[in-house]
Amino acid sequence: MSTSKAQGSFTADIEAIRQRARQHIENGAVTDAYRGDRETVIKVLNEALATELVCVLRYKRHHYAASGIHAQAVAEEFLEHAREEQEHADMIAERITQLGGDPDFNPETLSKRSHSEYVEGKNLSDMIREDLVAERIAIESYSEIIRYLGDNDPTSRRVMEEILAKEEEHAEDLKTLIQTLTQAEQKLGQKQSAEWPLRRAS
């Protein structure tokens, strides 16, 4: 095929694409090239949105409820995670809107649609563990979503891949916090045990 013929074919394709874009302008980011099941993708993304919003609420609760000798540093970690989960929720809501859907922020059905649970936790260690469980659930479910989206919706897939990478960071942060807190509590327990006979003798 000559260069001129190839260029002519490409020009015709561009003109056809432009014409379709003008005809379907009300569809926003969804063009004829979109290969995903839009309704299902929106439903799945709304579930991810609910998951992120529940995580925001749980981290916020843990931030304000954290108490004890090691609470300050852990509470700051909770707050940072809450902010990042809110950013994830905004990213997902924006993508749902681009697909022509409605982001579902209805608080009455939030917990039912969320993949992770809202668990308050009894103490600082319990809170960290509950957050780690929730992060692991999110990692597993988001991995499934990414596999489902595949090449049919690369934009939504990239959004979820970016969020997944951050959730994996959160899980590692929480794992480190559990280890650090456990070591600190063990040292404190050993110190108290060593001092107990002296206090008793006095």
C-alpha cells in the first residue's frame, strides 16, 4: 500500500471518528470504542466507592478514638489513611460520572454495598488489626475488579490499579504498626514486671 493511500485511509477514519463524536456528544467519555458493559462497570465501581467511604469513616473513627501511650503516632497514621481513602472515593466517583452513571453516596445502603466492614475496635491494637483486615479485603476485591475490567475499560482499570497500589501500601503500614506496637507493649510489660518486686518491697 502506498503512503498516500495509507494517509487517505487514516484521514477518512479520523473524519468518521470526529463525526461520531459530534453525534454522541451527550455520552461524554463513553465512545463507540468503549467495549465494557457500562451498567455492570458502574455497579462495580459504586461498590468500590462504598468500600472507600466506609474505610474513610472507620479510619476517622479510629483516629479520634485512639488512646494510650502509643496513640499519637498511630492516630496520625489513621488520619493520613482516611485522607487517602477519600481521594480514592473521589477518583472512583469521577470515573462513574464520566461513564454516565450516578455515584451512589446513599448512607442507608453504604454498608451493604461496601466490600469491607465498619468495625470500631475495642482498643488501639484491635483498631489496627481491623483496618488491616479491611485493607486485605479491599486488595482482594479490587484485584478481581481489575481482572474483570481487563482491556474492555482501560481507564477504569488504571484508576483501580492506582488505588490498589495505595491499599497495598496501607496494608504494609498497618502490618508494621502491629509489629511496632506489639514490641513496645512487650518491653513495657517486661519493665513493669521488673519494677513490681521493688514497688512491693517499698
